[in-house]
Amino acid sequence: MKSRQSGLSLIGAILVIVLLGIFLLIGFKTVGPYKEYYSLQRILKVVADEGDNGTLEDEMRRSYERRAVVDGIDESVPMSALKFRKQGGKTVIEVAYERKVPLVANISLLFDFRASSLK
């Protein structure tokens, strides 16, 4: 009676490693934009709270700019993209932006974010 070998062949192992590498690459490339998005959400809430306490829009823009520089999101989300409005006596700040992250050669990931101080 012959016993059959079971397991992963060399070609199978190489394919698994390549696929795992691709998934890890995409995963590592997506961490930065999402970290930036959650930092932006936090900043918008803080700045909107300042507006609820009577701060003027120009001062809120300066506050956003300082906080964005500290968190490193000043280049991805420009201050001119912010939209300020009042809703029910509360200050609401909204922004929509895209973030393009290069993967390999001419392949990129495009993230479309919409952030608001209400979330």
C-alpha cells in the first residue's frame, strides 16, 4: 500500500507567500489614511466645541490649522476645504476630501473621505 504525501508544494507555498505579501502591503498602505481620518474627526469635534463657546470662524480656522500641523494632516486636508455652518445653535464643521496612496508602479488606492464634527 502506497501512502500519499499531503501538504503544500513549493509552488503552493510561493503562491501563499505572494498573496500574503500583497494583502500585507495593502493593509499597511491603508493604515495611514485611516489614522489621518480619525485624527481629523477628533480635531473637527474639538474646533466645533470651541465654536459652540462663542469662538469666531477665523479663530476656529487658525485653531484647526495649528492642530492639523501638529497631527500632520495639514497637507492632505487644506483649511480651505472646511465648511462651517450652524445647526440648532451648534457649530458644524464638514469636509470632503480624497487621498491617493500609490501601491506599486501605476497602481494606486483612492480613498474618498467625508468627515464632520457631528459624528
